[in-house]
Amino acid sequence: MPDHIADELAMFRQTLREFVSAEITPHALDWEEAGRLPRSLFARMGGLGYLGVRLSEASGGAGRDFRYTKILVEELVGSGSLGIAVSILAHAEFATKVVDRAGSDDLRKRFVAPAVRGELIGALGVTEPDAGSDVGAIRTRAVRDGDEYVVNGSKTFISNGNIADYVTTAVRTGEAGPRGISLVVIPTHTPGFTAAARLRKIGTHASDTAEIVFEDCRVPAANLVGDENGGFRLIMQGFEGERLVLSVMICAQMRLMFDAARRYGLERDVFGHPVLGFQAWQHRLADVLTTIEAAEALTERAVDLYVRGEEANSEISMAKLFSAEAAVGVAHDCAQIFGGSRYMEENLIARLQRDSLAFSVGAGTSEVMREIIARTNGLVPPRKAT
Ligand SMILES: Cc1cc2nc3c(=O)[nH]c(=O)nc-3n(C[C@H](O)[C@H](O)[C@H](O)COP(=O)(O)OP(=O)(O)OC[C@H]3O[C@@H](n4cnc5c(N)ncnc54)[C@H](O)[C@@H]3O)c2cc1C
């Protein structure tokens, strides 16, 4: 990497780290308690340019590559509240990147530019009560009526669902299966849109999660992103970035847990010496560190391919699969060194441990990652002719 880019990345990290420690970390527990982020945080981060890192300059973004997003994710996770990172990235990346990439100038002006400034908050609505991994089976229907679509259906597990101003929504506009799906931006003030009660989760509490319902929602046809019935491909392309965000998030979270365990192991005395005086604990944390570095190496390789615009579906899926599966064991090992305080609500490690359980599901489950790896690496035998 040329020196000037390395310097720029280092500077970006430094200023972001100062911002997170001054304006996010002190409020993390309050936002965990509230179950949502305040709108003022989006406005503040938008004002500082942090919400448009990877969005186009035409939309007011910085037009940077994924290496900047990686730093954004890592530093937000450093606040100790994964939910904060989830909510911000659901807005800036998951809901908005696809509109910036494939939407019209008009959509960019009406939704992406205000999202970059933090004036509007976005959510991505794909999952439904009866269709999660199988995106091709979604049933929320959008029927064309003149210059509008009339949308009926529901979505679930939607991050930012209660606080969003728009939901980039997967709808069925055509035949059954993946070829009949479109993406439409639905403003949440549209009559017929309801965000049902906030879903109560076991972790990532600062991130609001909702079930949402569309009842005869009339949306301008101009809110279609890309081509009608071309949504499935856009969603799958978007998933690559989302899974990479998740891999980075998981690695950063594992580092945080390791650092906390190491610190405690050096400070806490048992039987007259620090816990880490036991070789059993030295070896256990050595294994943890090796696992984290393996996950980081897979993630770094995937980021590198992605930034260079090369095919990276398999590598991204491997990074997400390995990190997500490793995080559960890493969380357990790192928490165990705390003894009884691992189970106390006020202990950071308790929260980190709980938050780790979402990793094997969000942005595609581990089983779906294995499917992609199998498919892209010649592990699926061709069907025999009958
Ligand atoms: C905290 C959180 C935030 C989320 N945020 C969003 C969001 O913002 N927007 C959004 O649209 N969605 C969101 N989701 C939903 C998430 O993407 C889905 O939960 C996920 O895709 C799985 O779908 P599902 O829950 O319907 O499980 P299902 O698809 O019903 O899967 C059930 C089980 O079957 C397994 N399975 C599926 N396919 C295969 C296969 N081919 N082989 C073997 N096993 C298989 C799955 O791995 C799983 O174990 C969020 C979820 C969580 C937990």
C-alpha cells in the first residue's frame, strides 16, 4: 500500500477513535438501555462525514473504498456496544449503499444525500416471517397502479425498523422465485406503513429491531431501485458487502474480548498469583489469539479482493463463516477467566458474550455460507440426467 494511503487511513482511524471515545462510548450503556440510538447521533456522524464513507461523491459521500468502512466498523465496535455498530452500518451500508449504486439520480437526491448527512435514517427490509435464508421465497407484493406501487406484506428482524425514515424493501413484482423480486424505497411516513412493537433481543440492545407491516402502502414507481424484477441480483451483491462488514465486526469484537480477558488475567490474583500465572490459562488464551488471527487473516484476504474489485464471494463467505463460528468459543473462553463476574450484567464481557450469538445468523446464516462455499468450489455434483 502506498505511504500516502497508509497515512490517510491511519489519520482516519485516529480522528474516528477520538470521536468514538468522546461522543459514543460514554453513552453506550444509556443507548443499550433505551434499545435504540438517538437521531442526534446520526446527525452528528453525518455532519462529520462518517455516514457517507463508501457512498458516492455525487451523493455527498466520500467515495472511499471498503478499507475505510473496515476502520469505521472496528472503531464503532471499540465502543463496547455491538448494537451501535449494527445500527450505523445497517443505515449507511445495508440500506443505502444499494440505492447509491443502482438507484436513479432522483433516488440518490431524495434518500442517499440526506442519509449521508444523517437527516434521514435507513433500514433494509428483506427478511419475512416465512422467508429468511430463502430470499427467493419472499411474499411482500408490490402491484403497479399507474405511477405507483401498492405494497402489502410484512418483514421481520429489521434493524432500525422503528427509527428508520425509509426502508429499502424487497418486494415481489413478478413471477414466483428470485426472478420476480424488486427493490423499492418505502418512506416510513407512507400511510399503511406500521412498525410493530420493538422486538426484544438477547443482545445488540442499542440496535433497534422491528417487525414492519405494509397495508396498501402507495409508493411512487420512481422509488424502484434498478430494474423491475432485477432486485434479487442487487440483494445478493449487497450481501457481499454486508457479510464483509459482519466479518470485520466479529474480528473486532473478538479482539475486544481477548484484550479484556488478558487484562483481567494479569490483574486478578488467585492462590497468590495472577490467573494468567497458570499455564492452563496462558495456553487457553494462546489458542484464542491464534483463532482470532486466523479469522483476521481470512477477513483481510476477503477485504483485499473486494477492494480490488475481484470475485470474492467464496472468500467473504469463508471469512464470515469462520469468524462467526469461532466467536462463540472465543466469547466463552474469554468470559470464563472472569469467574462469577462473567455472569454479571454490568461486566462488559457479559454483553460482548451475548452479542456474539447473533453473528452466525445476521447477513446470512453459517449454513448459507457453507452452501456458497460448496457451490463456488466445485463441491456440488452435477445433477444426473434422468
Ligand atoms: C440481530 C438481527 C438483525 C437482523 N437484521 C436484519 C435486517 O436489518 N434486515 C433483514 O432483512 N433481515 C435482518 N435479519 C434477519 C436475518 O438476515 C435472518 O434471520 C437470516 O437470514 C436467517 O433467516 P431466518 O431467521 O428466517 O432463518 P431460516 O431461513 O428460517 O433458517 C432456519 C434454519 O435453517 C437453516 N438453513 C437455511 N438454508 C439452509 C440450507 N441450504 N442448508 C442447511 N440449512 C439451512 C438456517 O441456517 C437456520 O439454521 C436480522 C437478524 C438478526 C438476528
